[in-house]
Amino acid sequence: MGPSTNSGTRRTPVVGQRVAFVIVAYAFLVTMVGTTLPTPLYPIYQQRYGFSGLLITVIFAAYAVGVIAALLLLGRLSDQIGRRPVLLGGLALSVLSAAVFLAPWGLTGLFVGRVISGLSAGIFTGTATATLLDLVPEEGRARAGLVGAAVNMAGLGLGPVLAGVLAEYAPGPLVLPYVVSAALLVPAGIGVALMTEPIARRGRASLRPQRLRVPSEARPVFVRAVIAGFAGFAVLGLFTSVSPSFLTQVIGVQNHAVEGLVVFSLFAASTVGQVLSARLGERRALLGGSAVLGVGALGIAAALVAASLPLLVAGAVVAGLGQGASFRAGLTAIGAASPPAQRAEVSSSFFVLVYVALSVPVIGVGAAAGAVGLAAAGVGFSVIVAVLAAIAFATLLRRTDHPGADISPHD
């Protein structure tokens, strides 16, 4: 049977469900590429406009504002009006973001472009993941979920690589990356437009803010997962905002391609961590992920003290493995512990908090760098992340000291 249209009738699909699955995965990938494209370009912007390291972190935080706004206002939109229109809207916002970065608007353009990019990511992440699940039989949904997670992280990691290589070896370092990104989005838009809507339309669009509440029975699991998730996303925020500054100012690397590859190492490791942890129960994956994340954060701190590129990459890989494992396990445990009617609400609460972690702590790094220096600020930040990971580990360990206790009732 083919997927249903918005009106509930059937029509012959323009593309089959397997092809549609590939199209959505590709669209997901290239959309997320656009969200991290500016990462290795921040030092160029800083040199051109003369702004401080603190302002870089504030510009980066504008992205999280867009993501959180999309999660709160548009998180349920695809359930109401269908997947295709929301996916097309997310792709359109991604193209608009690239266009804004290309416009000669200076700092205003950077802020506006980052907010629009965040809106695109916030819309696309949930909708694309749900669409991938819609396009497979029930027995294939676990694998489709892993594909969605892998594509998400792969796109986030490939964005800095693409921009870094083009900025280093091609003309127009602040132009060509966005042109290429927009070009990659065009076939994605065509493919999504040719898809048949995979779900029946359920109602009118509603832009009421989604409530953020956690029922009492899910709160213990939620708190433990959020502590680990907060620490892990703080590391992601650090690497996607100020790691190029670490490389140029602390370690002495003056190559944008290398900057992009260092960021990619973190996201690639996160993808591997998610895939490997899927074979473990939620508690073991969250416990092990928290421990590995803490070790990786300390490795990053050591790399900044020693001004060592190999040690920084090693720390990023270890931290990424821990972040991926703890994030996947925490999100799965929260879903299992939440009542079905409130599962989306609880998951949205989790995502809002971890996206706060993606942005707010790195602003603190930018502010501290002006007072104590970039290396000291990075070391202090990394130690705090390690402490948070240790707290998550200790909380989980103490919980499992009691017979029958666990991270989730379904582990």
C-alpha cells in the first residue's frame, strides 16, 4: 500500500517509499550541513569585522534561539498539516539562511542568518526523523531511527569540513560555501516535492507554544538524562563556536580545512557512539557515555594546556563517543518513562534544555576569555563539563545500587 495523501485518498506515488526514504535522508543531511557551515569561517568574519571572541559566541547562540523557537512553536506542525509542507518549509528556510549570509549586511546578517538557520534545524530535525519512520514498516523503525540520528550528526560534522576546505583552497571563502550549500538543497527540494505525503492530514495548523512539563513519574529519569545531555551538548557548542579560535590562537593552526576536520571528528565520534550504544541497555549506555564524556572533556582541557593538536583531536573523539551514547540512551529512557500522551511534550522539554546547553555556556567561555585568556577559559569550561559528567555518572550509579532500580522501567 502506498502512503496516504492529505485528504485521506490514495494516489499513485511519483516516487516509491524506498526512494522517498533516501530523498528525506539526503534532505536531512544537507539541511544540517548548512547549520554548521559558518564554524571554520568565524575567524575570517572576526578579522573582517573586528569583533571580539565574546561576540562570536553570541552570534553562535542566535542559532539556538531559532532552534528553541521552532521546537516550541512548530514541533507539532507536521502532525497537523503533513510532513511534506513542513519539510519544504525547512528547506526554504535553509536556502534563505544561505542567502542572508551572502548579503552584505555585516553583523546583522550574521545574527539573522544564524536565527533562520536555527529555525530550519528546529523544524527539520523532528519532522525528518518522523518522516523516515513513516516510510518504513514497523519492524524497520529502529533502524530508521538510527539512520536519522546518523544523518543528523553526519550533516553537522560535514558542514565545517565543506566550509573549511572551500575557505582554504577556493576563492571567495565567505561566498562559495553558502553557494554550494544552496545548490545542494535544490535537488532535496525537488525530491521532497515529488514525494507522496506519508501521513493523513489531521487538522489545522496551530502555532500555540508547546507546553514544557515533565510528569512526576518521569522526573527522576529526566533529571539524570538532562545532566548528561547538558554536558554533552555543551561540548558540541564549544566545538562549533570557538574551537577554530582555540586552534588558531592557542595551538597555532592556521588552516581552515584542519579546523573543519577537527570539528568533524567530534560529530563523527558522536554518530559512532549512538550506533554502538544501541546494543546496550539505556542505563549501561548512559552510565558508560557519561564516564567517557568526562574523560574526553579532561582530554580537551589537557590539549589546551599542552597546546597539542593530536591531543585535542583525541579528546574530541572520546568526548564525542560519550556524548553520542549518553544522548541516545537518555532520550530513549525519557521516552520509555513518559506517559504516551505526554511523550512529545517531555521530549521537547529535553531538547529545549540541551539546546540551552549548546549556547549559554559558550557565551560564558567568550566572556571569560576576555578576562583570563582563551586557553584558561577553555580549560575551565572543559573541567566543568567533566564535573557535570561525573555528577551524572554518580547519580546513575547511586540509583542502581538499590535492587530493581534503573534508568528506565523498560531497560
